Amino acid sequence: MITVRGLVKRFGMKTVLRDLDFDVNPGEFVALLGPNGAGKTTFLRILSSLSKPSAGHVMVAGHSLPHQASAVRARLGVVSHLPLLYGDLTAEENLRFYARMYNILNAGARIEEVLQLVGLLDRRGDLVRTYSRGMQQRLAIGRAMLHDPDVMLFDEPYTGLDQDAATMLDGVLRNVAGQGRTIVMTSHDLARAEVLATRFDVLSRGRIAASSTRRALGKLNLLTFYKRALAG
Amino acid sequence: MSAQAVQRPRAEAADARAGEAPPRGRSSSFFGAMVAVVQKDIAAEFRSRELLSAMLVFSLLVVLIFNFALELDIQTRRGVTAGVLWTTFAFAGTLGLNRSMAVEKDRGCLDGLLLAPVDRAAIYLGKAISNLAFMLVVEAAVLPIYSFLYNVNLLRPGLLLVILLGSIGYAAVGTLLSAMAVHARTRDILLPILLFPLAVPVLIAAVKASGGYLANAPYADIKPWISLLIGYDVIFTSIAYMLFDFVVEE
């Protein structure tokens, strides 16, 4: 579903991603781990077509980036630590706007379905700026999956959430993954990643330093795996 | 989503997805996306009234300050009207342009727009049209007040046409530059620094054409300025339309 070969990203003189290779099979839930500044967000921005690679090949859902960016965007949902929602619109108005941008047929029914999934159907008419951080993040997930994308990218979705909101987000993420979507999630929360993901990749100094499926990890603790990967 | 689908093993669900119909998301039509952006901006502004109220209060303050600062006779007032008007419109417009793009940036909504499978020029045109609409609303409120305070009739078809043409050019260039400036920490300062030099032709032409109409000058004298305004609007809107994708790209 995602194939990356020899990806390089430079900002001026600084090289953030170096000759990075990465593959994700359909239905996989990959947790992309790594310290601050490892290049996780930059990598996700390239996968989501918001940033262009300096070199290398990127294929998402069968389309190459950046040349077929529009086709990729139609099959991609992105959730970041920012909600990407308008505070002065209601939840329903926000989703209706994005439904128009994605040209979704039968938008009313789909919006109701999505609001039900993220548990915000009864707050559909409230302005988003009156929502708690956790509710905004759940609505952000609803927005990202409105067009039923095959691939979903989550960039630190737990940032700023309290314990209850994070637990609720766990449930939403499990639902999203249970539908067979391909998911790549960056996170600093190893405990959550260990429970949710089926594969763990550690990004360090612009490269994938280590990769393991949950099965291959066996009895090895994810924290130990992570530390070993960073130690090199 | 059915409960069954949630409980199915992931691999099985992934296989099921692969066999399903294509995703619901499709490339939206250019016009549809543009209209959606305009309607969204107007609906959000209707709720918050942040942008319009700031522009309006600022404009009225400028008009009042000039009114008391320049204690002029009626004839001289006619002479300075065009300059005062366009100074007011330009500064109020900059205020609106800055705020309009800051709203998109602060909550990550600009990324949300750019992630949609639409031609990015449609996003640019949508933002430019809503910025123009906000400018025109403020101008429509300022003109009668200005006419009353300065005892000058501004509600003349020719003058209104000049205001429309000047505002189109200003909003077209301003929307592009506000998209550039929005990523900078000093965006509030950066936008006027970028915008005013580029807007000099449209501001000079608008002031001259407005002054011509107010002085009841023959159309032949005003025509070159009107032509300049039309030319500026066409050229700069086209350039901004083509450049927007590059401006918002990382």
C-alpha cells in the first residue's frame, strides 16, 4: 500500500531524511517511533503530499508522489496534533465542508455514520471551539475518514490529551484499524503503540533503524527494542 | 460501519476493503471546491464577526481621524477624498487578509484544505473571493458614512466601479501574499511589507481614477487609469492563480 525507496528530504543544507526505504502492506498498522527531530513528521508530510521529496520514489495506494498527488489525496486520511477543523463552525458544518471538498456522494448519511463512529452524534450542532481537546481530536479522526480512505496517517494523535480522552481515542483507533485500513502512526507513547500497532519501525537520524512485527518481537519489550534500535 | 466489520481480523478486513468499490473521496470539481471555500469563510465569519468588525472599526476610526485632522473647506475635501478613501481601504484590507489566512493556519486548516483532492487554484480563488467580499462589505459601510462626514457624494456608478476594480486587484495579490506570509512568525508585519510595493500600481490607478470621478473629469482623462486597473486585475489574478500551488508548497 505504501512503498518508499531512497527517500531524501533536505531543508536547505540540513538533510532530514537520508536514503529511506519503507514498505507497508494493506491492512498493516505501523507505529513509527523515534526521538524528537528524527524526521517522523517530515516523513508523514511527504507521504501525505504536503511536502515534496528532494529525491527518491514514493508510492501511496498505487499512485506516485508528487506527480499523482491528487489521486493519493483522494485515498488518504491525515490526523495530526492540530485538529484541522474550523472552530467557528459546528462539527456537522465542518464535515459538510470537507465532504464537498472530497466530492462525497450522499454526504448527509456518511456524516452521520462518521459522527456515530467517533461518538459525537449528539454534539453535532455544537461549535467546534466549545469542544474539549479530546473531542476535537475524535472529530479530526472523523474528518480524516469521511471519504473512507484506504490509508490513514496519524501524526502524534495523543498530544495534549488527558488519560480519559486518550483511552477513548484508543477505542476509535481500534475501530478505524478494524475496518482494514492501512495505518501509519507516529508516537512517543510506546505503551499505546505496543497495544495498537501490528508493526513497529524506529526512525533515527533520517533512516529506519529497526523494524519488527509484533509477532517477531515475541516476548521482547517494545521499550527494549526501541532503545536497542536507537543505540544502533 | 457495521459491528461485524470491527470484529473481523484486520487482514480479512483489509482483503474485504481491497474488493470493495473505489473510495468515496473523488476529485471535487473546480467550481464546487471554490464555492465550498467561499461559503465556509462566510459562514465562519457570520458566526465570529472577528474579521469584519476589526476591519470596520479600523476603517471608521481612520475616516474620523482624517475628518477631524483635516479641517478643510468643501473644495479641498473633494481633492483629498480619493487618497483618504484608498488609504482606509488598503489598511483595512491588509487587516482582513492577515486574519483570513491566520484562521486557516492556526488550527492547521490550511493543511486540511491542501490535503483535499482539488485543484489548489480553486482554494486560492475561493479565498480571494471571500477576501474580496469582506472588503466590499466594509467599503459599502464606509462610503455612506464618509459621504455624510465629508459632505461628498461618493455613491456614483463610475466611482463604485473603480472601487470594485481596485478591490479585486488588491484582494487577488493580497491573498497570494498572505498565503506566503502566514508561515512566518512575523506575518503581521511581513504582509504589508510584501503587499504595498506590489499594490502600488493598483493603488495609484484607483486614487487617480477615483479623484477623476470626484472632480467630474471627462471620461477620456479617467480611461487610462481604468484600463490600468483592468489590466492589473487580469494580469495579477492570473499570476496569483498560477503561483498559489508553489507558494503553499513546502
